[in-house]
Amino acid sequence: MLRKIIIALAILGLTAGSAVAAEVEKAPPSAPYKEVCKLVKLPCFLPGLGTLYVNPKTIPAGPWLAYDHQGKLISTIYMVPLSALNAKKKFVLSAPGGKVDHVTFQFNAGHPGVTEPHYHVILWHVPVAQEKLVAK
């Protein structure tokens, strides 16, 4: 199932219009996005992910916008519940931040804001080497 998602993402090429990308490339993004640490009990900076912003109406799936310590958009994250995958629900994953360099998948057993077990589908806007910028 995950392999099919990866292939679909690669085929799509995942880009967004430059006007939309400009609105989200620096933190804080424009409304309706809100800083996640002000919505749920999570730290404002999450090692490995960064500072997250989300439109509260799109929780749990997202998109969640992730920024590094300098406020630069580094990834767009979707939190896809296992129950939705098992139900074969269709997801359209877009990248409001523009071009995607690569995609990673990370299982998560649940956390404040998305308590159900889910996968983080991370659309990275930076090269793999720059992922380290959010490691600490």
C-alpha cells in the first residue's frame, strides 16, 4: 500500500503555484494556518520535524507546514491514520510550498492532535542533507 503511495507521489511531481508557495515559504504562514503548539499540547519545535503550522479544520490529515529554526519551510507533512489506509480512503497530497525534493514515511503511534496511529507522509522541500537542520 505505501509503495503505491510513493509511486503516485513520484508520478505527480508535486509542485504548487509560485503565488501559493510564496505565502508559505517563511514562518508564520498566512491564515488559516496556526502554530500547532498553540492548538495542542506539543512543543513549539519538534526535533526531526521543526515548527509546525496547520489549518485546524484539516486535522488530522493536514497539510502541516514544517519550518526550520530560521523560519524557512522545509517540508509539508500529512498525517494519514491507519484506519483511513485500511479503509482504502483516497488522499490527494499537494505541496503548498512548491517543489518536492523527496518523500519519507514515518509511523507514529499517536500524539496530541492526532491520537490515532498514523503515518507521517513528509514531502521534503529541501535535499536529504538539509533534513539535519531540524534534528535538534
